[in-house]
Amino acid sequence: MNSIKLIRAILILVSVFLGIVAVDAQETTSNTNTITIDDMRSLDMWSTYETNASINISSDVSGLNISYNLKKEDSEVGIYRDIDFSTIPELSEIGFYFAGSGAPNTLEFILAYEDGSYFKYNRNKATNTSDYITLTPNQITYSGGGKLKRPWTEQVDFSKVKQMDFAIWNYPNGDDKLGKGYVIIGGIVGEEKPPLPPPPTLLERYSNIIIAVITGFFGVVGGYIISGRRQKEIQEESR
């Protein structure tokens, strides 16, 4: 009887150990690092443009303030700066805070490649609201420019970005309103892509098979011992 108990104890311990290994093999690291791309507290890197509109920019601890006056349908103002995303860790998403007041118009976030291809995210009638926007690459899609013919559904590749823009645009078909207003853009941050999990070890990869083999082995051994002891008991009883 002691041998059977020993086998069962060994089987339980081995199964628990390999089960823990199997669970560990399925876990991945979800921690990510937040990277400040621009705290928007300085005008040094930013330039402006306007079409049928006027623009004035200032900055303080709350961010970069874009004051605008859109005078005609389809007019726009914007700010832009050069930036090389290839010099920062690979990003999974990018985010920024904005708050505005005045005439509601379309807010655009634009990322451009060196060849002139540009990718946009826009939100209609947003410039008199506030929000924190988090964008993944598939939310910033190709909108024109560049030497290559790209599908309109192509998403941005952060590592190729060389310029970053914010624009305030009077979208003719979007019920935007001409007039004055302002938008404050807070700090721009990115979330670093989490590292890939390490490849599983042979023990982790084949843990289920190992458990099955060990279980079967000890099952056969246990059955053999029980059968032998039962036969011995029968022989003793028949005497």
C-alpha cells in the first residue's frame, strides 16, 4: 500500500510542477512605457500656416494655444514641426489632450513621411470641445501626397514619420461654423510597444505532452501494482 501512495504523491507533485510551467509559458508582459514626444510648452519647434484665415499661437504650462479666425468656407489654419519618430522606441499608440472654445470646426492630426505622404485623423465640429485622444496606427490613415500610390486604407507607420501637424479646418459638408475660436493642445505622448515574450523552452512547449506521458506511465505502474496485490490477496484467500 505504501508504494501506491508514493506513486500517487510523485504523480501529483510532477503534475502540479509542470502545470505551473505551462501557465507561465502563456503569460506575456503587458507593461508599457509612456514617452513624451512634445510637452507643447514651447513654440521653438513649431511653425504656422493659414489659408483664408488668421492664426496666432502662444504657450504656457497648459499647452500650446492656437487662436484662429476662419473667414471663408474650406479655410484652415495649422501648426507643424519636424520630428523623427525613428529615433524613439517603436510606438503602439499616440495620444494628446485638447480643449477649445468658439466657432466649432474640424480638428485634424496629421503625420507625414519624408516623401510627402501624409496620414490623418480628424474629428468634425470638435474645436469647441475637450477630450483626450488616443490613436493607434489604424486610426491614422493615408490621405494623399507622396511618390507612391497608396491605398486610402493604409495606416501610418510611426517609424517613418518626419513631420507632425495640427490643423483647424472649416469642413464645408460637416456643419462647421466660420468665425473665431481657440484650441489648446496639451502634451503629446506615445505608448511604447511591449516587448515580445521570450520563446518557450522545450519543457514549456511540450509540458502538456510530458504531463500526459508521466500520467500514463504512473497509471500503468499503479495499475500493475494494484493488480499484483489483488492477485496475491486472492491467492491467500483461496488457501
